[in-house]
Amino acid sequence: ADNNEEKIKDEKIKDEKIKEKRINEEKKLFYACEKRQLVIAKTMITSGNVNVNARNTLNETPLHITILNMPERDYGRRDFIEHQRNHMEKKKNIVSLLLNADADVMAVDNENNTPLHLASLLGLDEVVEILVKWLDDHMDEYKGAVVVNETNKSGKTPLSLAATAKND
């Protein structure tokens, strides 16, 4: 009986260590997405040891975090425009990487914002274009859901947020 209890205890410890490792890997993925570290994000995703639909405390996924992260507002940089362009390229690459790894484009955060809501709100036209194209290409998977008409907790659709962003 003691031997069985010992085996059960060992299995529980092993399961906890696996769970802890997975959580640490997911934290690293969130960080890589936030900091636009494409090579690190790609390595982690291709390893298969990380869940691309993991959630943080605000119920955001790595896709949400990638979209939300904006470049530092260092207007003193002589290369600020180039810096912003480089930032957008990295953001688009990570968004595409996550989508191709089956990130849930319909995932909602605590405010019921999908990644499309956030990209629209921030005026990230190139990211909106990637998301809309991806949704169009995968419409069958979403049973014809009209994603652009999804409302967040404020009752806003991605289209109404995009219009607001353009007027700011």
C-alpha cells in the first residue's frame, strides 16, 4: 500500500512540475509577443510546449498582447518613423505566426474585446487587414459568424471603434 501511495505522490509531483513548466513557457510567450521578439515566439510555438490561446489575468491571449503593444513614444529619435515601421512589421509577423498556429481570433478579453476590436481601436489598419483576411479565409470554421458585428462590453463593434480611431 505504501508503494502505491508513493507512486501516486510521485505522479502528483511530476504533474505539478509539468504544469509549472507550461505556465513559465506561456509567460515567456506573452513576453515575446509584448516585446515583438519574433524568433523567440516562433521557437516557442514550433516546440509545441506552449498554448497559443493561454490567458493572462485580464483574459487576454498572446494575440491580444501582440496587438496592444505599441512602440515607445520617443519622438526625439531621428529615425522615429522607421522605428514605427519596423515595429509594425514585427507586430504583423507575430500576428500571422499566432494565427497560423491556431490562435483563437474570436477570443475575448475581460471587456469582450476580440483581437479585431483592439486592432480597430488602435487604428492598426494593416493588422485589421490581416485579421479580416484570415477570418474570410477561415469562415467555415466560425460557422459563418459575422465577427465584425460582435460587440464588446461598451456595445462597440470593430467597425465603430475603427471609425472612432480615424476621427481622433
